[in-house]
Amino acid sequence: MLHDFLHLKAPGHWINDPNGFIFYRGQYHLFYQHFPYEPRWGTMHWGHAVSDDLVHWEHRGIALFPSKGYDCNGIFSGSAVEVDGQMYLYYTAIRYLQENPEDIHRALDDRFEASQALVISPDGLRFDNLKAKRQVLPVLSQPGDPKNTRDPKVWRAADGSFRMVLGSTHQGVGRLLFYRSEDGLHWTYLNRYTDPALGTTLECPDLFPLGDRWLLLGCPMGITADGLLYPDQSTFAPADFDEASGTLTLTRAPEFLDWGLDLYAPQSTLDKEGRRVLIGWMRMPRPVEDAPDGRPAWRGMMSLPRLVEWRDGRVCFPVHPNVPRCFTRPAADLSPLGEHRPVRLTGTLRNGESWNLGGFRIGMTDGCLETDRSPLLEGLTGCRTTARTPDLGADFCRLEVYLEEHIVEVYIDDGRYVLSQVVYGLGSALEGTFETMTTV
Ligand code: FRU
């Protein structure tokens, strides 16, 4: 069996969104959007991995694959809940409207329809793609959109019944749809929420209570149009939500969840200790061809797990405590990276100062943290090289940085802001003053 440590990577070929993230029968399960033939997006399957601690991952192969008329062109994103000891996996079923004679893995002229479906697994390890699937919501034209209605996030409500939120669109404006079910099988429409803050279409919604409020995570399409590679972004917004009626009000404008702008489609669950934890997909502009563990060319990985919590009136995303716990060995420099061992650095950065981590530059200017990865993109064009947080309101900040061969994650002031970026060819140069430098 293939294993990953810290960052779950594609077992080969392509991955995108995390799906069905759940702590179930004593283990974490993480499914993911997977095209198992090439390092590019195509007919979607759900790959599957399990973990005891959110940092050591064991790949378990493909869980869900197209097998029905309604899902014959893809198993899009969705979520998991436990119902009477069984694992219920909800997903969006895709059917193309016309065959594409030159590439059966992509819809011709982007013409497809979407419905919502369910697979019931008795134990989270066996998935009967022929007998255990059923459609739970048909292709919708009202109040949804037959094509762009997707990514069911299901949870158990305070009264023991179930809720589902779907991302959708209406007349060019992003929309959320809310459904209710008593048994997880039969669903009735409850309410909707439409807002230009949700872009033109909202993908991958996630909605959960956090303290005495609710938090909406979502990926609005079309809110930035800067002509660069990644126009779609992950956002979060505090909200008031009435579970009984499905009435949502955003109490603040959405903000970026990760200022590196590579992270997309985050999904959350509750960890073993009952804390809200999320993982997001790190988009990679090109595949890694020469993996040291011999896996086929792979493209896409998951972020580190992050907690979601309120602190001083703000939503913060500190790294999950199981991550720093792995970094016990002192490291004098970046050389462990050469042995494919990750490095953790901590320190304080003041206005006007900068660090150089193997070609990845982190600096503080005018109260903002800025990064520049331009030497680490190996000739890629049309890809963001620099990133910048909002004004931190101070002239110094505390940094906790995780470095691996293909990713740098920067936690600022213990997750008050996070900035993560994909890199290629991290070097061994090291300039800066660090308080701790450790490896695993
Ligand atoms: C987000 C997304 C989802 C969809 C899936 C398809 O990255 O577009 O909305 O379900 O990817 O792979």
C-alpha cells in the first residue's frame, strides 16, 4: 500500500477536491476527486485514503467510480455522514448530454447535467458501486440549475434530522440550496440563498456551527478576473443560520481562506477531539514526473490539516496540533529536504526584514506579509508568483513555516492568516534568523 506523510498527494495521475472527510469508527477517511489515467482533469472517481492522526495517510485505491446512467461521466464532489453505523457518501452524479468523440473524459461544449446521489457503505471500506447507489435528488431546473448544481455537504442537525447544502447558480449569480431529510434517503427542499458575494456559481459549500455563530466556506467562481491561472478562490464568511427553516444571512463579507491562492475546495469535519478541522486541495500547475517513491507522474495534493476557530473576534486557521508534534529532530539547515524530509521553521519577522527559504522569499513590507516564489516555478508562465496578506496591523509577526519539496505553508500569528503555495525545485539556500528549525 502507498503511504503519504503530512500532505496527502495524488497516488499518481490527478487529484482535486477533498471529499467525504469524516472521522468514522476510529479512523479519519478522506476521499478525493481523482482521474486515474493521466495527470489532468477527466472523468471523476473518488480515491480513498485513511489515517489515524491526519498526518500518516494510507492510500486505499478507488472507492467510487461511474457505474450508472446518471453518473456515467463522473462522480463529482460530496461529503460523508454516519447513519446508524453505516457510512453515507453523497456526491454529484454527472452525465454528459452528448458524446465527445475526441475525448470521452470531457463534455462536448461543456454540456452536461448533474443530479445528487448516495452510496451506502457498511463499514467505510467496501463500496458497492452497482448495488449500493441511488439518486437522491434529480436534475434540477428550479430552484437550481440543471448543470451547475453540485457538491452536497450533508450534516446532522441539532434535532437529529439531516441537512444538505448545495452550490448552484441563478441568472448568473451564485446560489446555495438547502434540503432537509429525516433518514438521509428522502430529501425535501427547504430554502435558498442568492448573493453576488457567491460569484457567478458557488462550488463546494460547507456550513457548520462555530462557537455561537455559523461559518460558511465556499468557492465562488468568477470573483477575480486578473487573467492569471487561478481565477476561482476559497472564501469563508461568518453567518447566521436557522437550521429549521434553512435561512442564511452572511454577517460579514467573504474573505480569502488562504492568501497563497493555490488552495481550493476546502472541506471540514470534526476531529477525534470534537474540533473543527479542514483540508483543502493545493492546485498544481504541472505534474511531478520523477517522484522518489516511484509513483506515476502526479498532480495535486492536499494541504496540511488546519483547525478552524474564533480568536479575538476573528476566524483563525492554525495548523492542526498533530502536525508540529511530528517535528522532533533539530535541523541546522534545509538539508533534510534533500532527503525528502520536511522542515519546520519558527521565528519573528519585522517590517523591512525578509527570509530566503530555498528560493522562496518571505518578507514584511508596510505591515503586510509578502512572498515571492518566482525562482521556483521552472519556466511556468501565467502563474501567480507573488502573494500578499492584508495589513497585519503591527510591525512584526510570528511565523511558523512548513517546507516540503513541492509546497510551502506559512502560518502567520498562529493561523490568523495562512499563505500556502506550491513550488517546484526548492533550493538549499537559507537566509534569515529562526528561533527553531526542526525536521521529522
Ligand atoms: C471544484 C469542482 C467541484 C466539482 C469537482 C469536479 O474544484 O469543480 O465543484 O464537484 O471540482 O471535479
